[in-house]
Amino acid sequence: HRSPLFSCLTESQIQTITQYAAVQRYANKVKFPALDDSVVHFFVSGRAKVCCNSTRGKQPILYFANPHELIGEQEILRRKMAEHLLVEAIETCLVAQLPVAPLRILAQTEASFTFGLMDLVTRRRSMVERRIEHTMFLSNRERLIHILVDLAEQYGQKKERTLEAQPSTSLSEPLELGVKLSHQDSAN
């Protein structure tokens, strides 16, 4: 299965990108080395949370990286690295570090790749904008509800009901989140 971002590329273009790739396995709870401006991270398997280091020492989660997703997409579009990003595996991850230089060339020459890249940047930016809006204008309870709904849409897994747990009136099946969050994660 290929990433939607790379599905428009030819085998030759894929080989150009991957010939200098370094693949590394990160165990659960391991923090990745800081992103640098010469590589981006492509998740072959596993999940990680991508956080930013705030000036107040907090590390709010920006988004979760899933299999077949890219971290560091902005490095392809600009020449300055995002020093504030911190990546932490939330399960064992297999990650390919892809060189930025050939990806920049593809962004300049392949319209479908560029549109896929811009779609990724736009989706992530929209997510962050929505969180900012929720933080500014919603109560803590409403904010928590929105976060749980977002997580359920992304990571919800149907859970079998037990006879004791069946409510008399239910509009939906119970879900279990396929991602674990600490109290600190929930607070940020």
C-alpha cells in the first residue's frame, strides 16, 4: 500500500527518493531526534505524536502520524527547519528518513505531487486552526467533547458490548480509542 502523496509518482521517481533513505525502528515512548532540514520522516508502520515545544515548557500535540504519512512536509517547501517539533513514538514505528533534495525537485516539476503536498499542509493547518478556535471560544467541557469526537473518528475501534453494559436506548455502537493518551497529553 502506498501513501496517497506518493501514488502519483513513477517507480523511477520512487527509486530516486528511496535510494538514499535510511530506515530506523523506534520503540514505544522513544523520542525521535530533532528534524533537520535535509530529511523528512515517512512512517512505514506505527504511530507517533508530533508535538511542539512551547515557550512555557509545555508540549501540546499538533497531530498524530500514522502509517504511510509524512512528517516534516514543510521542509520540502522551505529551507528553514522546524526546530520546535518533537516526535515521540506511541507504538513501535518503522520510519524511513527521506532526503529533502529530490522531494523539492519533484515539488517543482510534478504538479500532482505538489497538490498532494499542499493538501497535506492544508489539512494539518486546518486541524491546528480548529484547535485554536476551540481553545479560544469553547468551554473546557466542549473542547474535550470535540477532541474525543476527533479521536473517535480517526482511531475509534468498535468494541463488543457486554450484557451489563447495554443501555436501554443507544444511538451508536461503543468505541474504544486505538491510541493511548496520558493525562498530560489530554491536558495539552
